[in-house]
Amino acid sequence: LKLTLIEDRVSTKTLKTDGKNLWFNPEYVATLSKYQLVGVMAHEVLHCANGHPWRREHRDAKLWNEACDMAINPIVIDAGMQLPEGALDGSAYKGMSAEEIYSHLLQEQQNQPPQQQQSQGGGSQSQDDAGQEQAQDDFGCGEGVDCEDTAMPEAQAEWSAAVLNAAKQAQAMGRLPAGMERLVQEIKNPAQD
């Protein structure tokens, strides 16, 4: 996984990553089936592989996280993995980059009446009536970690190299899913905002 696993019952509700660490709440993880756990782990790794912790720039953190989830969840599902109940459905945005999805979500948010914008907390989804988390807080730092250190160019370069290497091996075996092919192309030809 290239990530250091850190148990965090205090500041992590589900799982989150900064590209070097993977914080997890063991109480949340215990509620998942083994198939959902595989899907959630793939979800977090895809955030790193896609460079999501480093690409946020000036964007709203919660809306960026939602856009990133919608970009990668279809890849996880298309690979035959499961996500927990309440995971954001990104099928409407399949094949789009997180930046493109963010623009769409921001536009939708700006077109909503002010009262509805406020209740949505700036575009992030909150808990539903059953208390189930609909959008995971995938980025951030655990307790005692300086979040200013998360924009690590060397970590991003390591992830890009790892993805290209894995893609090369998968292509040699004829097993590179379409979502991963797009990721490889994005690494080779980064999008300009």
C-alpha cells in the first residue's frame, strides 16, 4: 500500500490518507465485510494514485473530497469491488477527473437557494437519518500530525512512479482496467487547471 497504517479513534471517523499515512478508525473498520474493506482500501489507495491529496490547491476541502470520491468510486465498482452502504455514487461522472467533477458540483451548489447551501455544509454530505456516513473524510491528518506537511512533492512522485510501474505490469498481463488506463494517461499528461 506504500502507506503507514495509523489507528485513530479520535479524529478519524472512517479512513483517510495524506499520501504517506493511512489513518483508520478500528470501530468503523469492524463494521465492514471483508469485501467492503478491500473496496475501501482500494478507494484510499486510488486517492493517492490519483494524486488527490496534492491536487486540491485552492479548492474547498469538503467539496474536493466529494469530487474525488465520485471520480474513483466508479473505478472501484468497475473492478468488481464493493463499497460500504452510503458511499457516494459517481456513476454520473464516470471518466471525469476530480477537477471536472468539482467544477460541476460547485456550479450545482451555486445554483441552489442559499438556505439549501447552508444545510449541506458547503457541499459536503453529512450523516443521513440512520447516522451512516455518506461521504468519507479521506484527506487530512491524524492527531498530532502537522497537516502542512501533506503537500509532499516527493510522495507524489513516488506514487506516480508506482502507478506507472503497476500499469506496465498489468498491461503485460493484459489486465489493465479502463479506469486505470485513464489514470496512467493523466500521470503521463497532467491536466492543466
